[in-house]
Amino acid sequence: MKIIRKQVDDLNFYYYKHPFSAYYVGVKVGLGGEDAYPGISHFLEHVMFHNDKLGYSSEFKKLGTYVNAFTTDDFMYFYIKGTENFSKSLKLLVKMLGSIYLDEEMIQNEKNIILEERRENINDPSYQMNLKVEDMIYHNKINKREILGTYEDIKAIDKDKLLETYNKYFVKNNISIIGITKEPLNKIIKEFKNSFKEGTLIREDIKENSNVKETFKEIEMDKITIPRTFITYKYKVEDPSREMALMMFILNSYFSYTLGFGKKLEELNLSYGFNTNNTYKKDYFSLSFSFFGDDYKTYTKLIKDAMNKKMNSKEFNYFNNIYNNQLTLYREDTESIAYIIQYLFLRFSNDVNLSKLKLDLKSVDKTINKLKNSPRSCLVIKPKK
């Protein structure tokens, strides 16, 4: 699975040849860049995407092209998908991102929409639970915030702040373009390279607290009917890399299928989930285990027993092959390819061919030992009495 990276005029291009066409434009702002105005990335996404004064939405519909946008912890993404009229659609996307229209009525309308969106989130127990888990997982206060911002954050956003954010972040050296298409790479570059302003991204690094201690927290929540337990192991890595990100994929499969969780939890009539996270500065990794139930001691023992087992070469080869087979399946799906590029490429700076990412049994064993001896946090969420 060869993904080509090319830099032209401070724009980063990631290209994968595919019969179906999709383009993702990532603007590096997101939650992690909002030191001054929390929630403004998501607000600006709304303004850029829903601005009908410039007529972009209706133009995309005429071309039969699907267009959408979303905001993450570290990027704001705009993307188009389809099979026909892609040259015209691509030009329209570039034109949309290269211009902004703001008026007070439109800003107030979007503000009301986002406030309503936040009200719905606040009443969603799953959303509230995710916020509490992220508060446990992340080390810095910025990652703990809501992408939408608080009620006060949203109300405080105005025309001047939106324009300041747009001018600061919508610049060449802060944009990455993912092209998954049969069109030649040079054609894509030609469409994009003269469309964004020159500029320099100004942003202070986020300082994180490295003094992580073992913690246990128990809370009650409205509308929760089944207790949930989240146990997170987290440790600092000296050299964050795509190899470490790949390690997380392999450990996901390893813990899920090899270590007997399924059988043991089935006997206990419990469910189990697993995910990985890394903080904005990318020097911490965390592995989170989630359980339906509140028997913290039983779950902790299951995880410790699992980590004390030794992976053998046959198992390692099996789970390494699972990853490679996933890459083969991902070739058929533009969203999966875009996700791989976002996760393994845009978060790390070095060039790499995904097919050459290699791990060995020794490195996996070393990582499991680090996890076993790393700080642990536990969050138990119970129904409110």
C-alpha cells in the first residue's frame, strides 16, 4: 500500500491511486490550537461549510458531489467524494477554502445551531461519559475540553475572532491535502498550489504535566442504567513514531483475541472494549480497557494476568498479518485510507511507506512490560440513585 507524500510551495500532499475519488483538506487547528478562543475551530468549520451567501453548497449539489466537514483534536477537515465532475468539484473546494464571508446575521444563526448541538450533547449520557474518560486519559487541560466549547465559549465568538482565526490558520504551511483518486498527482497539485495565502503558523507549544500518578475515581450519572468501568494504562515514550502507532494497532488485536478476555468475560457475563489514544504533543500513549460493570478488582486482575503472558513468535506473526490484511481491505475504502493517512502520517512528520512499517517480537514485549509497570487510572461510572 504505497502512499506518496510530496511538498510543493509549503503545501503537503498525500496521494494514493484509487478508482474512486475523494479529497480531504486538513487545516491544522482543531482543539489543540485553540489557546485563545475555545470552540472556535468547530465554529469556523460551520461558517466555512454552511455559508450559503457564496453559493458553494448549491454548486456542489449541481455537480453531484458529496461535500462535508468535521473537526478533531488537532485538525479541521473539509472533504469531497464522488466519481464524476471531479475536476470542477476540486476547483470549487479550493475556492471555498480560499475565501470567507462573514455577517452578523449568519454568525448568530450558526451560533444558535451550535448551542442547540451542545444542548443535545449535554443530554446524551454517552457524550458525558466520553468527556469523563478523556479527562482521565489526557495529560493537558486543552485535550480535556469539548470541541464545541462551553456555552460561554460559544456565546463569546464574534466576527473579529473568526476572521483572526481564519487568517492565522488557513495558510499554505498549515494545510495538508489527501488525494485518493485516479487523477494524476501533478494535476491535483496544480489545482491547489496557488489557492492558499502565504503565511506562518504562530502557536506556542502546550506544556503537559508529566507527573502522572495512579488514580481511582467513582462518580454517578443521570440516565446511565448499566455501570461502566474504564481502566487506562499510560506511559511516556522517548521517541514517538509511526512504529509506536502501529504497535497500538497490533496490541489492540493481541489483547482482544489472544489473551482470553472473551472467554473469561463471557463466563462473567460481561462485555469488554479497547482503544488507544495519544495526547496532542504525541509523547504519551495510553491504552484504555472498558467494561460493562463495576467490579474494578476483577477487571484489573484480568488485565494484569493478560500482560503477564508472553507473546510467542507464532502469535506475533499472526497479529502482524492481521494488520497487513487490514491494509489490503482498506485499499477498497477511501474513508479508511484517509483515516490511515490522518492517523499515521499527519500526526508524525517523517516520510514512510506503510508497507515498510516493521515491528519485531522484542519491541512488542518491551512495550507490554512498559505498560505493565506504567501508571494506571480507573474511572467507575454508576447509575445515579
